[in-house]
Amino acid sequence: MSLLAVQDGRVGLRSAPSCRRELGSTRARRGDVATRAVREVLTPSQRAKLDPGPDSEFYRLPRFCNHCDDNFIRTQKAVYEQYLGALKPGEPLTVLDMASSHVSHMPESLMFDERYTFVGHGMNAEELARNPIFDRWFVRDFNADPPSPSSPLPFQDESLDAVVCCCSIQYFQMPEQVFSELCGRCLKPGGILIVSYTNRAFWGKAVSAWRNTTEYGRVQLVRQYCQAAGFSNVEEAKLTRPPAPQNLLERFKSILQGSPNDPFYCVVATK
């Protein structure tokens, strides 16, 4: 079976979503990189979900909506611009948007920069096909089929410059295996992982460890995922300049909603 046929054989390209294309075979080079021992952070009970049904069924229908507010999105764009924009100036870069959907919240400065190749991963093919920044994408259920030596992610060794994951980490039941595959094999030396989230979730699908802790505890949990995977430097994102201010339409929407802004949390790990 092709490495790309990871979920009903669905894979996509920006120009022709129904086409097949190799993202890069890993099997030929598995011997070049030592298989990493995965250090577990979560206990079996902490991986449990309130809704035990198949995730593939839960995400079967597309959801064309944002899972965070405008304030969060502005901050997310500023983080991406600062951290991704600083990677290897002038060189081509490949970025994996993990557990993504129809939108990636990338700033225009990166979206229209031809140096960047964006690869999408998610659970719904319709959503991924709608995302305008993806050069290619693939569907795979990391909970039912986590990365392993016999079933690696569809990337060559040390082929990714960065991986981002926005508003989805709370649903990972096997984060240690996913992060270990990224750090141990897929990311280039000096590559980064950016994990951001807020206090929203489909709570029935969030793991017990996420549900049963504080917002600060979730920051520490993501840090533990990264440290267990072998990332050398793990820290909370620090913006050198504030995100762009709200425009008039965003201010008006905020007033109508009558609720505080979604809090922004972000952990950045370097290989």
C-alpha cells in the first residue's frame, strides 16, 4: 500500500485534489535513523475520551468554521510570522500543518512567499482540499493509526523545516508517538514545532488529561510531550512585537459577542 493511502487512500494536491503524489517515501531510509524509544507521558486512563466512538466518523462531515476568535487568530499570525519567518532566510522551507482544516491562520507575508511549501494533514478531505495554502495534503487518524517504524509519516528523513498544530493537540491520544516521529526523524536539525491552543474544544473528544487540568496545566502537558520526544529547547512563545490591532469590523463583532477574547497559549520546541 502506498504511504499516502493512510485514510481511505485520500491524498490531495492544491491544483488537483483527486490526484496522487508521493510526499516522499520513508521506508527505504528507515535504517538510516535509529528507531527512537518512545517515553510515555500519559497513562492509559489519561488517554480516554468521553466519546469513545471512531474519530473518523466524528469528523466525517466538514466543519467550515473557525475554532477560535479573531483575537486568537491575530496572535497566531504574529507567532507564525516571527518564528517561521526567521527560519533560514532566503532558503526554501517545508512546513507541515498538522491536524488542520480549511484554514491555517498563516499571515499573508508567508502565504504568498514562494519559498514556503505547505503540507496539510487532517481528518477531513473536504476541509483540507478547501485550504488555499496547501501544496499537498493527506488524511490520517493519528489516534487509530499513530506513527510507528512499520507505519511512518509520509515524509523523507529530515525533510521538514517546521511543524505547526493549532487548536487540535487536545484530541491526540498518542502524542508521544507523533512528536517522537517528528523530532526523531521528520524534522531537520534546528527545525521547530509550534503548538498553539485556547480553552475551547469538542470536549467529548478531548483526552482525559486535557479535560482534568487547569489552563496552566495544559501548557505543562504540551511541554512534557515535547521534552519526552527529545526536543532540545522547549518554551512558551514570546512575541517581540504585539499582533496587529483590531479593525473596526472586529471591534464591532467583539462588542456584539459580549464575551472576553479567547486566551492564547503556545509552546515552541526546537530539535
